[in-house]
Amino acid sequence: MNSADLEKGLAKDEGGRRVGVPSTALFTDQYELTMLRAALRAGTAERRSVFEVFTRRLPEGRRYGVVAGTGRVLDAVENFRFDADVIGFLRERGIVDGPTLDWLADYRFSGDIWGYREGEMYFPGSPILRVEGSFAECVLLETVILSILNHDSAIAAAASRMSAAAGGRPLIEMGARRTHELAAVAASRAAYVGGFDTTSDLAAGFRYDIPTVGTSAHAFTLLHDNERDAFQAQVDALGSGTTLLVDTYDVAEAVRTAVEVAGPELGAVRIDSGDLLLVAHRVRQQLDELGAVNTKIVVTSDLDEYAIASLAAAPVDAYGVGTQLVTGSGHPTCSMVYKLVARAHSADPKAPLHAVAKKSLGGKTSIGGRKWAARRVDAEGYAEAEVVGTGPVPADLLDRQLLVELVKGGEVVVREPLDTVRDRHVAARAGLPMSAIQLSRGEPVIPTVYM
């Protein structure tokens, strides 16, 4: 199932009101279509063009960015179709004229897309995605590409920081109730890319094959006449390897009851409130004294990377993270932009490309030209610079190039399992200088060098 399938099922409610859209084509801003209309009229719509996605800066204090959402971008490009319902909507609103509607009805992206591999790191100025084709077909993709990459990369970066802080302890994504229902699925995918191990969101498990987990909330304990009855019911249903929530009433009493009910084979206890550092130490001591030496401790409760790091010395075996993860831990977007950087005077594939760039004050300038990118490493193999250029690639960087072909002639040529992407991220993070995983505020861990 992809987003287009889900949206088809939500297109109209019983009253005939639109509650969704039937394709990714309307995940766009109106000015994309009005630009198309004007370019068609001016005869410039078919000019060969190059657009690039990049960010001018990382979120404040962040030392690296994480590319996430590439797989979803490829799905969105494939499903970018102006079907009869969409054309009807555009005609009804008078958004574009008849000739433009005719052009849109036949729209199929036929260009090329190059990009950083999903899970890879990026830095200010990195050409994360390069979209090539006619102006008309490329300009329409701006909003949907940015909405996916900005959201997913922000979540993945937060997840990566939390994963580094966890030091190898498992992380559970559990933020579905804190964000939009469709964003929750995308956030779970991005969190998995960034290093999380499981999700509580079944839609994410169904769509992306991410391992799912879940046991009970406080409501289940409150449903029963006492805590023992609640624990017994859960163990009877799920077995002694389940995780029991022990902070509904008195933690110490709950731990004692949990071990009495489930025995020393109790899988885990979950703590969701209080001074987690202090409570975790007390619970660990109590479990050991009761003979439940293999019972794990899972902590939740508004965790972020800083809270996780503060628990590094605590006897905690796993973390569950919700709100701070799905909101990017204070940075819900990456501020990526999609800019025209080169164009020809015609549709002729042999026509020379001319670099173009916006010139403005306030830090919003960009660098023109079709770019390549490579990561220079030091003698020990650690990254030391992000090198971005528009001319020939230096010989010593030929095998360090970061952009790969994702779409050729409108056809997707790269599909990767999510586990492959996740493993790539772990390897890419390990290839950065050690200071990359420090949580203290700082500049990008490596500089961007232009050639």
C-alpha cells in the first residue's frame, strides 16, 4: 500500500465532500500550475532544466543532516498523475486554462533524478536531489518533493541523535497519537531509517514492514478492580514474557506483584513517569532481589535525546519515544529548498546548459550550475569535507561521489529495502568525526567546500 492507494480510499465521505485527493498531483502549490500555464503560453515550458534540492543551513546546533524520504519521493513521482477527478477539480476552480489542462492530462515525468542515497548524511549546500527534464515537468514536483524530504529528514535526524545517545539500547517509536495520522506513518519510517528498532504504529508495520510492539496502557490497569487482576489478565493473554506497566499506583508494590504474577521469567516492566533515573535504579535492585534478574526495564515519558543521554548510566534496557521524535525534537523541518540551477534555451538535449541563480539579500542566495558532490576523507577514513562542484570531478574524488541515479527517462531504477537504508545510515554516521554525536550545540561537523 502506498499513500496514493490510501488517499483513493479517502477521496469522498458519505456526503460527497472531498476528504482526500486521488493522486499525489495535488500535493502541490497553485503557483506551480500557474507558472506552467504562463510557460506554455510563452513557449519556454519545454526548455531543458535542472532543479536541485538543498538546504542553506542545518537546524541550529545540529552537526549533520540525514537524508530520509527518498523512497517515498520515488513513489510520489510515479503516482503524480492528473486523472479525471483532478482535472475536473482544476477546471471547476478555473485554476488553469484549457490548453494547460490538456497538457496536464497527459503528464508523466520523463526526466532523470539523481540524489544522495537514503540514509546518507548531508550538510549545508549538499545537492541532496537533482531533478532534470523540461521546465514544465520538473517544476510541478517542487512541493511534493520538499514536503516529503523536509519532514522525513527532520524526523530521521532527531532519531539518529536519539539512537546515538541510546548507545545501542533498543528504541521504540510511539508517536502516532502526537501527529497527523498519515504523518505518523511517514515519521515511523523515518525513525527506522535514523536508528529506531520498532514502532507501535500498525499502519507503518503494514506498509513498510517495520517490526511492531505494544502491550498495555494505564487504562487497562484502571479497568480492573486491582493491579493484580490486570497483570494476571495480561499474562494469561500474552504470556510471562510480556511487559507490565508498573507506575499506575505504587511502583514498588507493582513490581512485587508483577513478579508474583508472571514469575522470574517476566519479560519487562515499563516506567512512564517520575524521576526515571532514580526509579530505574530502584526497580532494577528490586527485580534482582526478587530473582527476576533477566527482566528488562523499559522507560517512556516525553523522552528526547538529552533525556536519553542522561539515562546512560541507568539500568535501562530500552526507550520508548513519542512527541519529541515525531516533531523533530524541536526542529520539525530541515528548511530544504528546490531551486532551478541551470537551463537551456531549448528542449534539445545537446543544447548547452546555462547556470542560473537567485541573487538576494538576507542569506537566501544560491549557487547556479548542475552540481556533483563528494565526501573527502582523512588518512584514517573519517569524513573531513563535503565537496560540491560544477566542473570536472577531481580524480581523487571520483570514487567518493555521493549522487546516484534514481530515475532514468521517467523510470525508477533504484528500489532499496528499508533495512538496507537503515544499515547505510549507521555506517555513514560512523564515518563522521566523533564530535558528530555530541549533543552540545555546534557547527556542522565537516565544512562544505565549493569547487
